[in-house]
Amino acid sequence: MPLTPEILTANSEVVARLRSLDVSFAPDEEPWFTIDGVEGPRHVGSDGSGSAFVLLPSQTVLYVSSEGRAGIIAESFEAFIQLVLVRPYWRDILKFSGGGDLAEMRRAADALEATLDDEDEVNVAREDIRGALALPGADDPVGALYEAVAASDAIVRATDGSPFTTLFNRFSIDNNPTLRNAAA
């Protein structure tokens, strides 16, 4: 049975552990964006920056950042949870994607994993959540993230009607001395 928001939120321990990975499942009260062609989007969570996770009618998960960027990040809710578990720094992978280059994203993922400050805590959270939800291991979370964002066709708009931009950013880890050194 695929993982759904209802199954996940019924497990308060897992929800609490996911908070440590910067995902909250308390929906916003006020919509601050619209999605072309989607009436009443199903907001399933948020992160510490106030950005939103939305489950679309196609069952894909859309990320709407509070910084004016948006895109589909996972093909399903279960794939979204897998992404958060395996790559809790997935937003930084997109930030250092070199404009949407998969090889750059893989370099960024490796460097970010090497620089985790709380690696033990993250690994314990990963295993606790995976076990509690009986989730299989993720095959290629960076590749899946790339595919989802690259194929994203959702048009998200701010309340003034201006469209949000892609989640791919132009930076590479070479722009960040800490990550550049971690990759060396």
C-alpha cells in the first residue's frame, strides 16, 4: 500500500522525527499562491522557511518556496518522503545544480552529505522513519529529483499573478569553498 499523508500523519512519532529534517505536516491556513489549472490545492506540509509542499491531483508533490521558486520534486508522496529521508538537504542540491545539470547535482549531494553537521542524528532519524513506515531504500533520489524538476509543468503564481521560477539554480559547489573542499 503506497504511503499517503493520512498514513504518515497517523504516526505521531514519525511526524516528530520528520520535523528534525525540516518538514512539518501542519497545513497553511491562508493560500499565498495559486497553481494554474488546480482548484484548492492540497497543502500537505511546510518547511522552516514557510515554503509549502502540495499534493497535486496527479499525486505528484509540488514544492512552492517562499522565495518565488516552484516545481514538482517527487512523483508521489512516498517518493517525497524518501527524498527527505535520504537527502534532507535536497533544496541545496537544487541550489548548487549548475542550472539543472544532473552531474552537478550528484557532486552537490556527495559534498553536502560529507559536510552534515548532525550526521549521527540524521542517520538515526532516517532509520527510525524508514522502519516505522516500512519504506524500501531509495534507488536514485538525486536522479529522481532531477527528473521531477526537469519535467515539472506546474505553473505557480504569487497573489499578484507573477509566475514563480524553476527550482534549479545556477550555482555549483565550486561557488562554495566548504562544498568545493568537501568534494576534493
